[in-house]
Amino acid sequence: MSALFQPLTLRGVTFKNRIAVSPMSQYRADKGCANNWHMVHLGRFAMGGAGLVFAEATAVEEDGRRTYGDLGLWEDGQIAELARIAKFIETEGAVPGIQLGHAGRKASERRPWHGDAPLSDEDIKARDEQPWQTIAPSAMSYAVGWPTPAEMTDADIKRVIASFGLAAKRAHKAGFKVIEVYAAHGFLVHQFLSPIANKRTDRWGGGAEGRMRFAVEVAKAIRQHWPDDFPLLFRLSATDWVDGGLEIDDTIEIARALAAAGVDMIDCSTGGIGGTERPQRMKIEDGFQVPFSVSVKSGAGVPTMAVGFLRDAAMCEQVIASGKADMVALARELLANPNWPLHAAAKLGVDTDHGMWPPEAGWWLEKRAQLMRKLGLK
Ligand SMILES: Cc1cc2nc3c(=O)[nH]c(=O)nc-3n(C[C@H](O)[C@H](O)[C@H](O)COP(=O)(O)O)c2cc1C
């Protein structure tokens, strides 16, 4: 029996398998609103058999967008189109989830294909996209050539925390059943957590407890507006991969504090706190972030999601079967093949007759398979 295809229940929500679609920003929104692009992008993953489909990083404030193309939930007008998408995902048998975030000092950026850089005069000329003033825990830029953010005041901090709560309320209205907070990859919540980006000496910085206060308050604010029977996840960068940054032992402490504030699962990613070069300590290979999931799960006693270069069904099966994670999240492999979960089910012997496919496709594919067997075709 496959472990990858065992259902999992978190609070009152059951996922039919352990495969999550990792959030993938499309930079195709208009004024934060979703459209048909997002419907097709996310809908195909639900049709492809994933258990949990995450909508991309969605800004809780307009200035918290990374680019002009980011999704947002900072106002009620952004709910309706997302609601259509969440409903479709659920109708196709997957659980609709959404990632909420604020880009902090990484806001006011170009779309990746316009060049990984902050907005500048060129973007005003090319697309009338004005840069805006960014905010962060400390007035330190993300990398050389990036603008200096304004250090957040106490009022800024309280407002952004409240915005996470209000966005959660809108996510609930839109029909999502899972929220993940984007506390990784150098975005605002991670900026507060990491000593690389947080040099504050007030209660929002200083030692480890001060640096995690913002994340914990975000979790509490969301929990006030998010039903008790719906799961709340945090995506953390389990290590900054740089000396003086977050290490796995810090992350275990953060995970414990978040769990106490009502967080149900930690999605274990890494990196992204600053600089445009990949840190020397970061060595990428298949499943290279899985060990962080193992450490968080055993160290903090919190369920985990593993992510990053997970491409192979047998490897994902092993990660779940050996208890290294409770779920796996895939991004690029699913872009390449949105039906990856259905093919994985066949490879692992869970689906022997296309019975897990939507019948609109599965009925034909099974007939073709039978014919091919009869004709001796491979
Ligand atoms: C197109 C694209 C957009 C992404 N956008 C987000 C995002 O909005 N939020 C996030 O946490 N990670 C984002 N990521 C990172 C992925 O969720 C994932 O963690 C990463 O790609 C590693 O997994 P993979 O090897 O399966 O692709 C993005 C990745 C891709 C390829």
C-alpha cells in the first residue's frame, strides 16, 4: 500500500493524498485580482490528482506585493474571482489552499522575465510601472543595487499583522480550506525571523524571541479570523545557508512557538534572505531540503511538508513512508506535468486502470491501454 496515496487529516480537513502543489507566483494578476489564467493554472493541478492545491503568494497589503502582477487579498473586490477558482479545485477533489504574504524589502520588483531586479525608470517607460517605497524590520536593502526599505514603525508592524488577519477572513470567504503564511525566501515574515535582516533592538528584534514575535503574532491574528477546523501552515526557510543567519536549531524553536500559536504544519524550504548569488553552503540535489523536514518534525514534534527538487514518485513515496515528512510539495515538476500525481499513482501500483483519472480522460485512456495490450504495442 502506498504511503504517498494515504489520506491525511489536519484539523477538520482531509487531503486524499500527500501531494501538494507548491505555491507558484504567476505575475498575471491585474490590481491583485485573479483571472482565467489562474483558473487554468490551478485548475489543471486539481484535475491532475494533487491532494492540496496552493494558490500563489497573495499580498495582504497593496505595497506588500512583490510585482504589479501579484495576487492580492487586501480588499473585498479580490474575493469573487478567487472563490470561483477555489470552488473548481474542490469540485475536482482537491483541497484549495492559499499562501498569504508580504514582500517587505523584496517588494517593488520586476517580473522575473523582465529581469530579477527592483523596478526602475526602465519599467516606468516600458510599462508605466512606478517603483514604490518598501518597508522592512530594518532599513537594510535586500542586495546591492536594491532600494533601502523604511524601517517599520510599531504602528506599521501592528497594521501588517492585522492585514494578515483580514486577508485570512477574505480567504475564508473565498472558500479556501488551508492557509500557508509565506515566512520563507527572504519575504517580510522571514525578514523579521532572520538576524541577517532584523537588526532591531525593540521587542520585535534583539534575541530569538523578539525576532519570532512578528511571525507568532501573524499566526495569532490569522487564527482569530480563520475557522478552528481549518489548517494553518507556515513556510519557513529552515536555514539561511549563511553564517550568522538562521540555522536549523533556530527553526526548530520557531516551529515550536508557531505550533503553540495554532500552526498545524511547517513547510520546510530554505534560503533567500539576501544577496543575488546562491550561498556557497547551498548544494542542490534531488530532495536536498528533506533533512530539514526530518529535523523540524522530530525536533519540534510538528507535522511537516518537504519541498524542493522532488521529482520522482519513488523518492516521494520513500519520504512519506519513512516518516521524513507528512506531505510533499512539488512546483516545477508539476509545471512540466500537471498530471504528475496520476502518473505517480500508476507507477506506485495504486492506480492500475486509470480509475483515478477524471472519467472524461480516464475512460479513453484505459480503453487505449487495453487496445495497446491486445495489439502488443508498448
Ligand atoms: C514559477 C514559480 C513560482 C514560485 N512562486 C512561489 C510562491 O509564490 N511562493 C513560494 O513559497 N514559493 C514559490 N516558488 C517556489 C516553489 O514553491 C518551490 O518551493 C520551489 O520551486 C522548489 O520546488 P520544486 O523543485 O518542486 O520546483 C515558485 C517557484 C516557481 C517555479
